[in-house]
Amino acid sequence: NFAEEIVSILTDRKETLSIAESLTGGALTSAIVDVSGASHILKGSIIAYSIDIKVRELSVPQETIDRSGVVSEVVALKMAEGIRSRMATTWSMSSTGVAGPGPHHGIPVGTVWLAFVGPTSKETVKLALDGDRSAVRRGAVESALGAFARILRA
């Protein structure tokens, strides 16, 4: 279980986590909170579903969204940087993407950007997931947890 591994590693290191979610709508945070001991590492999360919340609460520049689009690598990275700064955590992760049912400004359903920011590293992952809205959201959560566990192991 990747969530258990994440909580275990961060607890052992005495490190903390914050999460900024868009298309995953709290499911990523919920997966971490499902693990006993999560309170030792998780400081909090923000579901920034709308653009104005991404700008106001996560400090994503409006110009960045206008230039690159809300579903983009740079916006995922700015979301992760914003939540990490706001909550003063060791690590942060974020999700943004298109869950469907239709494309968003020409970006196909299943396109997801994840970002992970730590003390000395920043990493992004692009996904192209298949399935309906629920399947895309589930796939994004599973992929984010797996990618973050891999980053922590490195």
C-alpha cells in the first residue's frame, strides 16, 4: 500500500506533507488520512477546484494559467509550491487534470498533471488515463501515491 509506505517513511524522517488537489477532489488526501498515524505527517490540504482558489489560496499566478492553461505542468508545479509554502511542510503534492465527461479547452479526458515538491527536488508526472470520470480520478490518486512513494525511496 503506497499510502502506508508514504506515512511510514515521512514519520521515520520526521517530515511533513501538504496536498493541493483539483480533479482528485480530496481523494488523494483521504487516501493518506486512511492510514493510521497520518496525523504525524499530514499538515493539511486544499481542494482548489476553481481557478480563483488556485490563484488566491495557492498563489498560482493568473498569468501562468492564462498562458499555459489550468491543466498544465507549470500549474501543477505552482500548486504544489503554493501549498508547501502556505503550510510550511517538508513535502507537497498536487493534482490537476481533466476527469471528463468531455475535453477541457481541447485537452483530452484523462490528461492529468501531478507535481511533487520537496526540500531539494521538484518533479512532475503527466498521465494519460482511460475510463470514465471515476476511473480517471481513481487512477490519478493511485498514480500520485505510487510516484510519491518512489520519490521518497530514491
